Amino acid sequence: MKITFFSGPPISEQFSRIQSDIIKIIINFERDYLFKVSESDLIKTLFDNYSISPIILKINQKGVENYGDVELPRSNHPDIFLQSYSLPHYVKGTEILISIPFEGDPNLFRYKGSTYLTDPPEGQIEESKILLSVDYIPDSINEKKQIEEVKRTVDLKIREIEHGIEWLNKDVSDFNRDLPKFIQSQIQKRKEKILRDEHIVAALNIPLIQRERDNTIEIPEIKQKITINFPTVGKEKFEPEPTLGDENYSSILRIIQNMIRAMERSPSTFSRLKEEELRDFILVYLNGIFEGSATGETFNEDGKTDILIRTQGKTLFIAECKFWKGQKSVSAAIDQLLSYTSWRDTKTALIIFNKTKNFSDVLQKIEEIVPKHKNYKKLLQKEDETTLKYLFHHTNDKNKELYLSIMVFEIPNN
């Protein structure tokens, strides 16, 4: 069946439907699941299922699908048989069907982008290809001219299709780019509402009856229903704990960074110091800001950590200081740092001092080895050439995530 390409409802309407479906899904999650599940895994699952695949038209694979006789309206060809109006209204012509394969969401051909054609071409969609038809009434006298005209018609229709796809794909690209942020914002809104509601309900002193729920949710689609398998979590009730906010975490990292960069500018003072001595300088600086809550060589979980910031008996920040001794030393340092983190610890840092030459080579090797760690999830941000912020998961719980910032500094030998 022929359709007019890119002439349906605006693609923005489909974007709104997708966002509405995502909001419904997030609202439907149970409280404990939403707070315990890995937020990044949940965002990825929703993104993988609701992002739109742009259209990739494979022009170089176009071909003639079919051609043959067709009845054409005489009125569409006024230059034919003008000398006689007594001829039939329809005349025998020829139709050529051009096939062009494509990848992506075939439904996009039915939507109108924010920029669109005023007179879009017609055609058919069959599985992973579109069909464009060109018809003409054979003219044996001017055959060469007619061939050129058919070529121009084919090229024009293809260009129009390419323009329509280009404009739609721009809209789709913008939507996909913003979709993870939208999903994250809706998750945060839902969490905030749950906590506000719990605060009000707690004041009533009425017990809350909770029901278990399957983590597989059926999602309504336009044409069919699909099942999304969301990340699973344990059945234990989630209890909120004091955490270090992202802003304060970044502030601590900046303080450490500024302190050590001062060391870099004074190699004669710091080049002979050992790991624990360099650590002590950082601790003195941190305690001057956090009122003595930063400690060193403090027991936490399975060992002693170099730098620990605590408040009201709760750990907020854990860091380890190490000298560069090769890629294996980085992996071992990450293992050591993770062994110090309890399930509730979420903000960590690994401070690496380099006293060798080829600092650029050291930085490259660190970027190569970190993603190979078994607890690695993704790189969140490369703040500069020597500071990288990663997302890791706890050793015994893939849903419990933590930030691990790796900060590399050069302490030249004097």
C-alpha cells in the first residue's frame, strides 16, 4: 500500500508518548526496588528499550524491484494525444519500482520532522526496504530524452527521501541524546516523592503494608506489547543512610587536587617523602576545612584506609594514596580500596603519585587498565588529563554503585 512519506503526525508526538510510558513505568516500581536498583543499569535498560533507531538509507544498494505495464490517467500526460480528445481516459504505460534497503525504525517514514517537505514523495514500506515508483508512457520517437527524464525523476525522489530522513534523524538524535537525562530526572522525582510521602505517613503512626512485586513489567506499545526485563535486586528493605553529596564530593577532590599541585610546584620539598608522609600533608589540609573529621590509617571494613572522612559515625569519603609501580599496581590498589568500602560507602578516590619519567605514558596506561577491572561500570567524566571519575559497583552487590575518582600527580625526583 502506498503512503506519502513524512506526512503523518509530528515526530514530537511520538517522543511525548515515549516519555509518558517511561514515567508510568517508573511510577509503577515498588519503593524498595527503586532505591536499591543500580540507577545507571535502570537508565540503560529503559534507554535501550525506548531510544529510537535512526534510519540509514542504503542508496548504494538500490535496484529495480520490478517493472511492467500499468494503466495511467491520460490527464497526467497532457503532451500525449493532444490532437484527439476522443481517446480513452486511461492509456497503457510503464511503471518501474525502485527498491532501496534501509536500517532503523520503519515507523519514522510516517512521521513529520520539525523540518519537513511541503510536497513529499509517495512510496511503499516493505520490511527493511522502501519502494519508489516511476511511471511513464513510452515514446519511441524521443526515447533518449525520456530515459533522461526518468533518471531525473528517480534522482529527485531519492533526494527528497534523503532530505526527509536527514531532518527526522536530527530530531531523533536530539531525543536520544536527552533521553538518559530525562529518565534520570524522573527517577529522582519519584524517589523524592516517595521520601516526602514517607515523612508524612510516619507522622501518622500507622503501619504501612507492603506487597512484593515482580520486576518484569509489561509495557504498552503502539502495535504490540513487549516485556522488559529490569535489573533485579534483593528482597531486603531499603533504609536510607547519610551520604556525601556530589557537590561536596567534588569539593573534596578539588581540595586534594589543589594541595598536591602545590606539591608538584615544590619538588625539592616533597620528592623525598613516602606515601604516608604525603598522605599526612593532605590530611592536615582536609582537617583544616572539615574540622578534624579526616583521619588516616583508619580501620574500615577489611583493612586500614589512608584517608577517611566521617561524620556522626558515618563514613562519607575513602581514599588511598599509592606510588605508580605499573598497571598491576593500579588494579591491586583498586582492589584494596574496594575492600575497604562497606556496602554504604559510595564516594572514593585513588591518588597516584608518579616519580618516574614519561608521565604521559603513565596516564595512558591507567586509562587502559581501569576499564578492565571486574567492578568497572563506566567512565563518568574526564575532568582533565590527570583526573578521571568512574562508576564502579561494590564487590558483592552489582546494584550498589560507588564513585571512584583516580587522581594522578607527578612528584619529580629532585
